[in-house]
Amino acid sequence: MSATISRRQALQAAGWAATALFTSSAAAQQQGRITVEDIMGPYYPIQRPLDEDADLTRVDGQPGVAQGTRIDLRGRVVDTLGLPVAGAWIEMWQANTHGRYAHATDPNVDAPLDPAFQGFGRQETDEEGRFRFLTIVPGPYPVGTSLRTPHIHFDIRGQHDRLVTQIYFSGEPLNDSDLLYQALSPEDRETVTLTPRNVGDDAPLEAEWTVVLATG
């Protein structure tokens, strides 16, 4: 068994039991409200990494771990009735901790690349609609004369619906000036704003996200 496969299986197996315990008020508030759409952005990876599993903090065959603050993102994909969407494909991509995408057109060349950061992950939801990614909190990056607040891009393809969106993090100072985030209504922001929890000095932050599709 390869290191990549064993890492993916360990991450998923450990996450299913924890994700089944969704009881947070944020998840309850999201339930039934369709998750808001957002732009895909210019940095979807044209050339995807050879390693595209659910652990973005390590790259198969590359020594070391990704720089930055790790975050354990657990979630579910459901419809507006709360029924799980099994077999949904989820793709995610993001900047590294320095605010740099591993993309040829990223102009933020003063920020370093991180060879140990995967930058892109792909996963299929299980029979209960659950998914889990281990990644890092992305850094802000310049857009014109302003900075984009930390965010992660998602492309979610359910049985009937496709959702392209971005998630954000509560408490980020740049949320107040980010044009895309501020363009969302307060109700829509609730569907894509996560509140990470600190669960220990050596443990990743934890965050939960319920994705609601119109018809699944």
C-alpha cells in the first residue's frame, strides 16, 4: 500500500465518526439554506498535481510538511430536506500560507511557493454525504491595491446540482474589506463562513461545514 493511499484512508476513517457528531449551532443554521455561489476565480489548477488526495499538507514523494496553520475541515453535502448527497465530487484549491497559488498566472511572485503544500484536493462523499480535508489556512494576497481575505475555493458536483463557491473564516480582519465577501448578504455569508476551533497545541484547528444543494 502506498503512503498516499494509506494517508487518505486514515484521514477518511478518522473523520467519519467525528463528522457524524455534527451538533454545532453553525451547522444547524446552515441546514436547509442553500449554500451561496461564488466565482471560481482565475487560479483553478490547469495542470493538477499528481498527488490530489484529501491531505493537502503533504505531497507524495516530497519530504516535509506544508508551512502554515493546519486546519481539519469536516463536512457534509445535503439537500434542502437534509438528506445526504452520496457520491458528490468535491474539488478544492487555495493559496499557500504565503498567499501564493501554484499556478503559472499568479502574479504574486514575491511570495514563495511551498513544495510540500499540495494546493489542490479531490474527494467523493460517502453514503452519508460526508467529506474531510486536511489543509492549511491560506494567506491573503494582493489584488490591485487591496488584499483578498483568506479563502478556499470549492467546486462541488452532486447528483443533480453543481456548486462553485468559496469558504471564509470568521474573525479575519480582511473580511471587512474583501469585495467578494462584502458582496454577499449577511444570510449568505453564514452559509460559507466557518469558525475554526483550537483543540490543542499540536492539533490542527477544526472546522465544520454543511453544504446545502438545491436538489442534491
